[in-house]
Amino acid sequence: MRRLHPDAADLELAALYAGLTLPDRGPSRPWWVAMCMVSSVDGAASTDGVSGGLGGEADRLALSRLRSAGDVVLVGAATVRQEGYGPLVGSAERRADRRARGLAEVPRLAIVTASGELDPTSAPFTHPQQRPLVLTTRPAADRVRDRLGDVADVVAAGEEQVEPTTALAHLARLGLSRIVCEGGPRLNSQLLGAGLVDEVFLTVGPLTVAGGAPRIAQGGTERPGPLRLESVFEHDGDLLLRYREPGTPPVAR
Ligand SMILES: NC(=O)c1ccc[n+]([C@@H]2O[C@H](COP(=O)([O-])OP(=O)(O)OC[C@H]3O[C@@H](n4cnc5c(N)ncnc54)[C@H](OP(=O)(O)O)[C@@H]3O)[C@@H](O)[C@H]2O)c1
């Protein structure tokens, strides 16, 4: 692996985001949102309906490092359904690493849904070490609780839609303030549109996709948000880009 920015160096792949920590925010905005996505060179966020074909080994490691660093993984329901999410329990090594940094052994999984169309017998809901949070709307909450209440904590966080700030505030109240958002594009767009994303980890895989795949953020209204480039790594053609929102502190080196 090569680091290209902020300074050039040849490194072992294992050095990628090693020891990654996410900052705690102050009392005025008590969370940190790190978005983690992969895209093709022509901007596709999926191929054949999933993201797995877009990035290689380094992208998978980046995702694992992010999951090691956060209190909670936030994800939209379509991503859970389409990507076939498994439990976030991780290897014994990752659990020990999290314990050593004062984090819970396993990050919580928080799924955003209005429909509640999630299978209570599917992998995210059936692992003994993982009880997901399901963030839904107030009108849907009773129905979603009937469906998922035995296997998840169902929380109302909005009226017509889950309201992003209400959802993040709820997570922070539970002590889940370091938030890793794994998409998908419609959830990302709402968080970016509301100016709630502090950091973006983006892998650009060495391929084009064409067709009608979504971008990594799609839907809602445009809100251009400048970013500051923090680091660039390259491995096997994957470009691993890390950006922060300009009002945040630079990455400690
Ligand atoms: N490239 C990448 O890194 C990456 C990452 C993640 C996903 N993806 C791809 O993205 C595609 C899915 O895209 P997507 O945009 O549909 O995914 P998504 O954002 O995960 O899911 C959208 C769904 O999430 C729920 N949702 C989102 N915001 C909500 C809100 N404010 N209130 C209530 N519910 C809300 C709704 O679920 P209900 O329908 O249940 O109401 C909505 O239909 C898949 O092909 C996946 O492979 C790519």
C-alpha cells in the first residue's frame, strides 16, 4: 500500500487506519458522524444491486477499521435488505481491540426504516450478542414494534420520516455518539443535506459501471458541502480517501 497524502510512504496494508478513533463532540453537538462508502470511478454506489464488487481488500479493511472505531453503525433499511447484512460481532481480535479502547465489544446496529419491512429471523436480529435499534416514525412505531419488538429496540424518531437530528440525538443519549454511517445513498443524502456529516471515508474502486446505479448520496435537495482532504492511500488500484468537514479538527498524526 502507498500513502500519497499528506506525505508519500510505502506501508503494509495493515497500517491502513490502524488505531483509528473517532472524536467525541462537545455538549452542543454530542455526536460524530463518519460516513463510509465505496464508489466506482464513474460514481456508481452499486453494481448488480450491491456494493461488494466495487472495492477490494483495502476497502474491506477500511470498513472493518471503521466498525472497530464506532459506538454504532447506522444504516438504511434498503441497504440491510439488499446487502444481506450479517451481525457486526466481528473477530475475537476486533472484539479485544474494541475492549482495549474502552468501547463495547460489539457496535450497536441502528437501522432506519419507515416501512419496518425487515425480517426478524434474519442475521442482524438473531445473534445473541447483538440487539439492533430500529429507528422509525411515530405513526409506524406500534406496527414495527409488533413485528420486531422481540428482537430489537424500536424507537420513534420523527413523524412522516425519521428526522436525522432527532435520530442522532437519540443515539447520543444512549451513549452511542461515535456514529459510523454505512449508507445507503438515500440515508446519506439526508445526513449530508442536514450538514450532519463530520467525516467521509470513500473508496474509489478501479472500475466503471455505467447504467443506472445510484451515487453514494442521492435524493432530496442539493446542499454543496465543502470538505478538507485528510489522507489518500492506494492499494491494488483502490483509492482510499478520507475527508473532514472544514469546521472539524484535523486528524491527529
Ligand atoms: N457503495 C456503498 O458503499 C453502498 C453502501 C450502502 C448501500 N449501497 C447500495 O445502495 C443501494 C440502496 O440504496 P438506498 O438509497 O435505497 O439505501 P438506504 O438509504 O439504505 O435505504 C433507503 C431506505 O431506508 C429507509 N429510510 C431512509 N431514510 C429514512 C427516513 N428518513 N425515514 C424513514 N426511513 C428511512 C427507508 O426504508 P423502508 O423502505 O424500510 O421504509 C428507505 O426505503 C443498494 O444497492 C446498496 O447496495 C452502497
